[in-house]
Amino acid sequence: MSQKASDLRGVPKAHRGKAEPMDEMKVYRLMAEARALEERMIKMAKSSDGFFWIGGPGEEAFNVPLGLLAHRGRGPAYDYLHLHYRSSAILLAMGMDPKDAIRQMASKATDPFSGGRNFVNHFAFAPWNIVPGTSTIETQYSVAPGTALAQLAHGGEGITIVNGGDAGTAEGDFATCLNWSSRPGRELPILILVINNKWGISTPFDEVHGDRIIVRRAEPFGIRWDVVDGNDPEASWTKLSEVMHYIRKERKPFALEAVVSRLHGHSSSSGAARTHDEPDCIADFEERLIEKKLTTRSECDELREAFTKKMSQLLEEVREEPDPDPSSIFDHVYAED
Amino acid sequence: MANIAQAIRLALHVGETKLGVTDIFGEDVGAPLGGVFTCTQGLETAWNSPLDERGIIGTSFGLALAGCRNVAEIQFCDYIFNTIDLLKLVGNCRWSSNGQFSVPLVIMTPVGSGIHGSLYHSHSFDAAMTHIPGWKVVLPSTPKDCYGLMISAIKDPNPVMFLYPKALIRTQSKELIPGEPEEARALSKRIDAPVGAAREGWKPDWPDLPDFEIPIGKAKLLCEGTDLTIATYGRMAPLCASVAAKLRDDGVSVEVLDLRTLYPYDWEAIAQSVRKTRRFLQVNEDTEVTNFGEHLVRRVTEELFYELEAPPKMLAGVNTPGIGLAWNLEKNQVPQAEDVERAARALAATYA
């Protein structure tokens, strides 16, 4: 079937779904907590509490709704997540203890994702189908069709979610994902996300790409696509809610591009200083919530301050936890028979 | 009397009917071709993939992460090099997740020269692959070993790279796979697809195959000897065995080990043999610089130095960017029987 229309036009109502209502204050609190967590971890990279930082300040408005809407569990009946390294707010919304991210940032043995082996925000968590995150940007787009194929065979409503940045879509893996997700008669239940922060380290997207809407590349594959303002939690929630419902029911791929801000640069290697020339989704959302009289300025200030304190406290506790045992380097190279 | 293509096919049939293999895939792997070398002909779960090696390795990885045992093929190893970072991710998946994610998958790909394959159908992959920790790597040289090691590879909870020597794919063996009909034509009639229109609706008549496997990590003694040990694998294994047979008539007693598994390799078998013969020659056809055989030579030197009668040697392919098509070029680039013979005679005549 050739599919020219973008978004969900023409999809039967039953498979299109109606956006579930968003709990605005819950989303706001998670966004603020995710920001406080990342700010603490940036400080850790500048002190002696951790080595390298990379993360997701600026992606909270899109990632919190995504984490709340994901079906959390183990095995093909639940969602598989192939995440790039700016996804802390997704994990937090799924129920991660922020202390666990701090443990990974501090390279502690107690880090539940990698036992002190991998960079921060390189999540791997089997009970929630969060497959190992990597630094090789974009390879996740070649791996994601595999879990989606398993889910196609399994049936049910589990889907595969893969995200990555705009710059990485220059790699062939992105085309691989579109191709393998749309083989005729074998279309995959996969949400192909492009998180467009308009940068690849220091190179602007527009300087090295001729195309302007990345997910439009999905169109010739017959894959429906859309673009959403990833700085707007309500727009993100509504779009994700509809699109994920469609993928769960129709067992078809969908490509969604979220345009977001990058508020602390690429990583600690570029200084991770706060930039002020891009919209801050949390500040903007606060304005809206105050306008709606769902909260007040002082309540917001107190909440953020409380999260900042909480993260400091968590770091204090994590500092006391054990480092990995040097003799553990050969653990888990191979599975035993 | 099966050949390697038939042996792999039989093992994959066991895999998909008894061992839970859900997907066997790659370029031209499904019907109608069933693989460029027919290794996947007639299999229920075999399917054709896009011509995309990164997609093949990535999808195999993803299937394994979701608990689906699968066997994927790259045709040939000359075309696997654009997947190196994915192979590394497969290899580090368990380690990086601190034991949370195992990746039970098998990638199979034919290796080596010997079919007049020129630059892009003659590559070896043993040196590159043994540089990627987290994998098990096998390179059997006979149909029975291919069968038994493929069964073990499928059962293994780790990623296994199954390399097989493309020059030997059509060579029949005198060894029978347990359950295989004794007469060669009988097996072919039952499991080889007819050509032309008769292929329409054809289904193989699989023989009953009892449980049989060859453990990963065990070398095979091809011939016993007392003067020197040749440890080799793949296409060089039968070559070295034939040289040993010739030299025996001349009074040089050569022991030949077919390693069959490159990682984890059978150090015990190597060490035991070298302690007996006191001379070590490693033969392989990959390019000689930072070559897997160099590792074996290093380990023999370091651990068995005082047991040696002569310096350990390696005979490998020359360090050129490719294999030339003209026969005069190829035979001057990868070890031939006369090269092995010369090296073995020289080593046997060396005394400390």
C-alpha cells in the first residue's frame, strides 16, 4: 500500500485511539526531577565524583510522556526500548530511582545498568526490556527491527521504541531501520523516533544535511510519519499517545520527529555549560501551569529546590557505596551453559 | 558422505525442529535459492533479507535480545567488514550490561581463498574475528565437524561466529553424520532441491538425526606424529594432513591438529602435542601481520619455551591488500602444500 499522507489521516478510528488525558502536574514533577538529576550529574563530572557526562537536559518534555506511555515489563509482550544517551527522563518516568543514574555516573559497583562499566545514561535494564545503550550513535536503529520482529511473531500489544539524534541519521543504520520495518507483509510494530536538537556535537544539522524534515525519509517506505514540538509536553503526550496506540493495534511502523532543545551542549567534553538561546521546556511549562492556576511560582521554585537537594543527598549516599572489585573484569564475558 | 553445504543444512534443520531456532535469514537464504551454496535450502524458517549486512547483524542481535534463537548468514565474510561495530556490540552486550543480557545467536559466513575468488571472495576473517571478545569463533573443516559444531553453536547461550571454508563446501567426506544415509546419492535425493520446474512445491525428506554434537573448544587430532606439531584449521587442515601423509613416507613424523574452534581454543591439546614433538608450526591463510597464529606462536614461546627443540614458526598468507585472480598470483599468496612441506621439513631438521 502506498502511503502518501503523513500522520494518522485515514487510519480507522478504533486503531487511531484517543489520547489518554495527561496528568500535567505529574509530568511537570518528573520533568523537574529529571533536570535536577542531570544538573547534579553535570556537577559530578566537574568535581571528582565522576568522569564523563552526557545526557538529556532539554528532552524532558518529550521523554517524560514517552516513559509514562511505555508498557514496562520483560519479554516481547512489553515494549522494547533502544535508547540513545539522552534518555534519563524516559527512565525516570518509567520508575527509575534517580540514585541508580547517579550510581552509574559515579562508576559504582551498585550501578544496576552496567556495574560501573559504562558511561552515564547508557542504560541497560532487562526487567524493563531496556536493551544496552551504546556510544556508537545510531547502531540501535539496526538492532531495533530484531526485537520488533520478535514482537510481530509474538503478537499482543508490545512495540519496539528506538530513539536517536538528528546527526546520527546520516548513518546508514537509519535507512536500515526504515527498510527492515516496512518489508511488504512484514511491517513491524516499531516507533522510530528522531530527537532533533539540531546539533551533532558542534556541527549544525543544516550545515551538513540538505533535507529539513528528517522523518520525511520514511514516506517512500510507506511508513506514516509526523513532526512534533518536543519542547511541548502536552503536544508530545497527545502525539505519542495516538501514535503508540496505532502501532500497538495496527502492528505497523511509525516515524516521529521531536524537535527539542539541547541545553547543556553535547557532553562534558564540550564543557556542558548551560545555553540560554534555546527554549527551556520546563520554564515554559511552568508558565503555562501557573497560568492555568494548577500551581504557583513559589510552589515551582520550592519543588525544583527540593529536587536539587534530593540529588545532593543521593550523591552523598552513593559516595559511600563500593567501587567495582578489580577482579570482576572477567565476570559476564560469557554466559555459562 | 554429506558435503559441508548439506551438513550445515541438516544441522539447521535440527535447529529449527528441535532446538528452538525461530529465524534463519540473510541474503538469498530463503526460497527459491536457499543460499548461494544451498546451505539453507528447504528449511522452514529460512527467509530472504534485504541486501544489507548491517541490517542482518542488527536484526539477528535484536531477535536474540528478545529471546529468539536465530542463525543469520553473511555471504561472504568479505562483506562482513562493514558490520564490525555491530559485532563488537554483540560481543560486549553481556559484559556491558553486567550480565543482564545474553545474546544467543549464530552468524555463519564462508571464509578463505581457493575458488579463484580474487579480491572480494577470498578474504579470511579469523584474525579480525578473534580480535572481538565476547564471541565464540569456530572454523570447522569437515562436514561432520560443521554439523556437530553448528548444533553446539545453536545450543550455546553466547554469540557464535561460524566460519566455514568456502573452498571445501563441495568436498564430500568419508565420515558419516549420525543418522545420515550411507550412500551419498541417497542423501542428495532426499534433501537437495531438484533444478528447474520440479522445484515448485518440492519439500526435502529429512533423515532422522539422533542427538549429536561436537563441543566448542575441542581440537581434533588429524594424524599422530613425533617430530613436529602442526596446529591449523579450516582449508589448511586437510592440506596439512596430506602433507603429513607424504612426509611420513619420507620418515618425517608430523602431528596435525585441526583446532576447529579458534576461541576458546584448545590450548591443552596444543600444549600436550608440543610437549611430545618439541616443535611447533602454525598454518593458516589469513594475512600474516597481527594474525591469530601469531598469538599461538607467542603462547607456545612463552609457556613452553624450555620444552622446545626449535623456534616456533608460523606459515600464513602474505601481507598484501588482496588475493590476485591469476592462479600464479593466488598460489604465491596463500600457503600451498609445497610451502607447508618445505616449512615442516625445515623445522623437523632444526635442533637446539
